[in-house]
Amino acid sequence: MVRERYLTKSRFKLATECPTKLFYTGKECYANQNLDDSFLLALADGGFQVGELAKCYFPDGHEIKTLDYEEALNETNDLLQLDSVILYEAAIASGNLFIRADILVKEDDQIKLFEVKAKSFNPGESHPFTNRDGTISAKWKPYLYDVAFQKYVLSRSLPHYKISAHLMMADKSAVCPTDGLNQKFRLTHDATGRKGVSIAETLTMNDLTPPILCTVNVDSECGRIFQTLHTVNNTSLQFSHYVAFLADSYKTDTRIPSPIASKCAACEFYTTDNKEQSGLKSGKRECWKEVLGWSDEDLACQTVLDVWSFRGKDKLIENGIIKMDDIPEHAVHPKPDTSPGISASERQWMQIQKYKTRDDSPWIDHKNLMKEMNSWVFPLHFIDFETTMAAIPFNAGLHPYEGVAFQFSHHIVRCDGSVEHAGEYLNTERGVFPNYGFIRALKEQLEHDQGSVFRYSNHENTFLNLIYQQLNADTGDIPDRAQLQSFIKTITHSTTKSSEQWRGKRDMVDLWEVVKRYYYDPATKGSNSIKQVLPAILNSSTLLQEKYSKPIYGAKGGIKSTNFKDWQWVKIKDGKVTDPYKLLPKMFQDISDKDLEILSSDDELREGGAALTAYARMQFEEMSDYERSEIQKALLKYCELDTMAMVMIWEGLKDLCR
């Protein structure tokens, strides 16, 4: 017997973001960039901890553990016969709609629904979920539609009950009541390999009081969603009809056309080389073929979606201008700004022009770049941080999702051009808040001279500002607090809107900004990510190719390295330099290559995803000493390459300037 196909809350959430995402549930299999093993994402954002902590605030509940639809429904229905009951993962169905509710609390004829989200929330903020015109804010839309769908299914399935809906999230204003709370939630594996969470027997009411999660009633937001009209195929549908349409499309395996828009750039269903892989299809390619009537030749062209940081994409698409070859100059309106180098609009137009003329040569602003480089003070220091945000804080007095800096790497270039990996820091000890040890180690690395300090993008400056504020707020005894804060101020500029403002004498040079202003290579396809810029520069600079094609890195008499020995950074295949990041060992041996590629993506939302996931695994997952050691070695190598990549970019720019 073929089981009824249910539209569940997870599939509904995907469908409301883009109806085409129902593709992956059908008979045709589409490439999906979502992680196969969702526990990796839960580890990365603290989702599994928040979910288990939420249950602790509703003790003595019954958990519906079975994954079988019928068993879960029967068990839930039996328990709902009780006058009062708390359920975790309750199974509720209505027709071909099915949900698993995080927490249900039944009291007589009232049912409270709690959807737990690994997201921070400020209870003091007025109208946090809506825009000025009363519409649902885009950043909250996925969460609110998720809980609205659950309330809708509950109301249909249990019409005689009064249903109220709530989101349960990390309270940004709360502080952790005890030390070591986050270590009381560990990832476990059962005999079948299924992953779960164990809660330490040492968890007490002191750990839970006051709570660090807050509940927010969202009945009014659900009501607004129920009244909103949803457009499908040029037809406006009320919420109930929209849900029925999605459910029927899923049941009958019917493809739903999706209009072409800038959001297609973030389509979750793609193949990495624009070819069908292992029978998988690209959702974007299928949509564009159907809606635009494009051929494979058309799809091989670059489009408006590829133009770097361009906000006019949707306007061009609405006017039928989709291929990059067709973008007119007036649509970009390139014009200079007051800073040296090229402006953002000039860079966008350069990218378009070079593509139109099929000019693949790199561009460099020799004069302004040399002037910038001549202002730098030797020795040059290149630093990179790996950080995360802990959903449940390490120590009492810290807020949920407080920033944690657990690793850095540091390379030095001296005035004679010699390079060395000068130092590093990595803390993987469980339950230890590393930020102050991190900043002490960084201070020790950088305080011995007045050389220029380099970062790549804003992250390092932002995090040092955060640690400065943490030192301000910490009421504990920190003997070197003033010295640490003084050091931070020397190499940063303030980013907060508080009364305390500063710009340090050694304020870090942002190599990312240097690249954006003075260098462009069509090989990067508009990206300024270090993982795109490094291969481009290696392919342009014969000096770098000659130098790093030899195994001099970590070699005796060569470049000093902490984690590599006799390493060769440049390997050429089919006339192109292999991306150095692809030469590193896998961060994890127990996940698929596809998942590792996603975690190592240069997407700005996932930058450093592999590192923070590795850190989370070592914090919360039970593993052997050998596994911990191998992950730690991989972390050190990845971070060392990040700063060595900055060195090679500096060397490459200097070479191209010649």
C-alpha cells in the first residue's frame, strides 16, 4: 500500500520561500545544497541545545519518539485524551497535512503551541516581526509562516480547542545563571547510529532560573498571515487555499513554476559545474529553461545575477535584461567616488565590460596600489580568526549567542621579504570560555613592534570590538583588563554607537578593501572572497607559481610553518593552478564530500562553517582522542592557510604592480 504523501512543516517552510523547492520531494531528484546530515547545522547554530533546553522549561512532558506516521499520530491522540499533558514532538494530521510540534501544552480545552527556534530575540523591541506598513518582516517570515502553518493544522485537526501559538527563542537580554550550562547538553548516538541529545543528571533548577529562553505569543502575526493573499500563477489565494494548493502539488508531484528573480542566485538546488551530476538536476536550470525557454548554450552565459554587489538585478530582470551581455551602461551608472582606486559602480561596470569583450586579463591600479603599499610598516602581520556564537553561554553572566573566539593564525613578512608562520592559538577544551586567553595570546604575538596588521574583511575588527565590550561588562576579577583593552584599541577602530569612539594607531589594514579598490580579475567572477581571489592571483603571477611550486613551505631553510612540512602550495593541472584549499586534508572523515563542500563554501553566510562546526563537535560530541586530534590538526592547517593566503595575495599584488 502506498502511504499518503503529507505536506509537513519543513516542506511547507521550503515551499513558502520558493514553491519550486517542492522539486526535491518528487520523483525527479534535484541537487540540494542543504546538508544531508542536519545535525551539522544544529551543531553550528546551537539548535540541538536550544531544543533540549526548551523542554527543560516544560518538565515532565511525554516525547513522541517514533518516526512512523501512524504510530506517532496514535500515541499523540491517546495522550491528548488527558485533561492536562505536555507533549514533545507531538504528531498532528489533518487530511494530507502533517506536523511535528516541538512542544504542546494542553490544559482542558486550551492548547498552547511552542515552536522552538535557534534564533536570538530582544523582548524589549517594539513590533519586531513587522515592517512599518504592517507586513511581515522578511527576516522573520520563514519562522512565522512555519508556526502559522502548525497552528492552522492544529486548528483543523482539533477544532474544539482554543489554540494559541508561540515562538520560543534565545533571550538576548537574559544572562546565563550558572557556569558550565552548555556542557550539560551532549550529542549522543544510539546503537543504530541515530543522533540525539543527552542531558546531564547534574542539571538543576539553578541552571534554569532565570530562563535564558523567552516565549513570544504570535497569534496576531498568524492572523495576519491567514489574511494575506498569496500569488501563484497570477492567481491570488487565501492562506487556506494556498496550503491546499501546495499540498495537492506535492501529492500529485506537480511542478510549480517560479518567476525569475534575483533570489534565483541563492537557489538551493544546483550543480557545481553547470552539468547534470549523477542524475541530479539543477532547480535553477530547470526553472530558467521552462520560464525563459533557454537552451544549454544560453544557460552557460553569465547573467545579471553574477554582477558583484549590484542592487538593480530585479529591475533589469523585469525589463527582460538577463544576460550580462545585454546590460547597458546607464543601468549601472558607473561613477567615481572620493577614495583612491575604483568605486563600487566602476568595478561593476568593469566586470560587465570585461565579460562583454571576453577580456580575461586582470586589472590593477598600479599607481594607487603602490602608494597604499608604501604606507605599510614592516614587519607585516597577517591575522585570521575563527569564531562562533554559543547558543547557551559557557559562563554565568554571559548572554545567549555571545561571541566566542576560539582560534587565530598569524603570519609575518619581514622587510627582506622573508615569510614565516609566527604563531597560532586554538582552544578546544570543553566548557572553557576562550576569549580572554585568545586576546592575551594575540597581544603577545603583535605587541613587540609597530608593523602593519592585516585582516581580510570586517570580521576581525568586529570581534575585537566585541571582546572589548565583554571585558567592559565582565564583573569578575581580570587583573590585566586595562592592558587587554588598551591593546585592542591600538589595532582596531570602534564600531559601536556608544560614547567611546577610537581609531588605533595600528588600525588593521583590510586586504579585502585593498583588493576591491585596486584589483580585479575576471577569473573571480566578481567575487572578492579570499577563496576566489587566491587562485586568480596564483594563476596570474609567474613569480608565485615559480616560488610555491617548490616544496619550500615548512622545509628546512625554507618558509617556517607550524603545521606543514615540505609543502608545495602550487600544483598545476590542465594549465591551471589547483585551489590550495583543495590540497588540504578533509576536516571530517565521517561526512560526505558534498556536505564538506557546503561547510567550506565561500558564501558569506557560511564563511568558516567547517571550522565552527568542527569546534562545536569537539565541544558537544562524544568522540575518541584520535578523532579529536585529527580534527584539531585539520583546524590548525585550515587557519594557517587563511593567513598564508593573505601573504600570497600580498606577494601577488606586489608582483603584478611591477
